Amino acid sequence: MKLSPSQIDTLKKLISYKGYPEIDLQYEILDHVACKVEVLLEENPTLSLDDAFRKVHSEFGIFGFSDLAESYTKSIERRYRRFFWEEFKSIFTSPRLIYPIAVAFILYWLSINSLFFGEKVGMPVWSGAFTILAVFFIIARYWKANKSMKNYVSYRSSIHSFTFFNLMLQISIFGMRRLENPYYNFDFSPQSILTWLSILAISACFICIFLIPRVLNRSIAETRKLQAIYES
């Protein structure tokens, strides 16, 4: 038998009461539990929904849904990482590549042609300024998304993306501290390798900053597909 929307809502609340408030995790567990509950109710129509749920829960042993929840949590986190690297690689095969190229060109042009209080400002300073602006952008995006998305495992997974961002930022800072001359050496030499490494790390920071919200939305969209199945 097919569960009604009110029964689905009740199951979600029961799953939440068991200690799983994350929406995407709830639907993953629900997808597993609902099938078993449907079978039990079909076999015994007089069985209440609560009793059917308790029976299914008891089948998982003394730890209940803990192992199932842990498995689904890891699955959601793996899915997020896969989406992140897919989006990251797609930048280099799509028209969106124009954005990091444009940023790199602007930084280089500003470092060569601009004056600030009569002093020439090099690429490290301009790169730092742009990075700070980008960080403010991502903070604003997360502040806005916090209330509506904080109860998603995907949201927590997106926080882990900042590990990659932090690594790229540290490489950028290390390189920028050594790029003092605005006329940079791009010949094959230790100095040029440092220059290119810094430029690539800075570009990765920008790409990472703007990809994180995009990947988060994509991951949550997967949950909403599952949600649509049970709420239709």
C-alpha cells in the first residue's frame, strides 16, 4: 500500500525524534523505512503507523538507525565532494572560464597601471584586496542561507570545502609575500615557478569561493527530488 502524505509527515517526525533533524538525512532514512512500513501495513492493516515504525526501528538492533544514518551521512558527504570536483573541472571546459581569466587580467592590469596615493600597488596587494572582497561575498551568502539550510548534512559538508580554500589561500599568501616587484618574471626559473604557483592558487581561491554555494544548491536539489517523490 502507498503511504499518504500525512503518514509520510508522521514518519519524518518520528525519524526526527530519534535524533536525526537533518532534512536530507531524514529523507534518505525515510526512503529506506517507508518501504518496510508499507509492507508491514499491507500485511497487517490493523497495525498502527507508530507500531509499524517501532517494529522497523527495532529490526536495526539496539542502536536503531545509527548505522544507517552514518552510512547515509557519508554518502551525502561523498556526493557533495563529487559535485564539487565536477563543478571545479567544468570551469575549464565551459564559458565560465572567462571569469577567472578576467579577474587575473584585471589584477595584472591594476598592478602595472594603477597608482594609490602616488604609489604603484603590486599584484600581491590587489590580489589580497580581491580575496577579502570574495570572502565577504561568501560570508554574506552563507549568512543568508544559514537559516534555511543549516539543517542539511550537505550544508555541513560545504563547510569542509573551506579546507581546500584555506590551502589555496595559504599558498597564495606564501607566494604573494615574495612577489614584490610589479614586473614579474615568467621565464622558466625558481622565481617564475613561484609566480605561476601564486597565480594558480589565487585563481583556485576565487573559483572555490564562487563554487561552494553552487555545489551546495546542487546537492540540496538532489534531496528535493527525493522530497518531491514523497510529497507528491
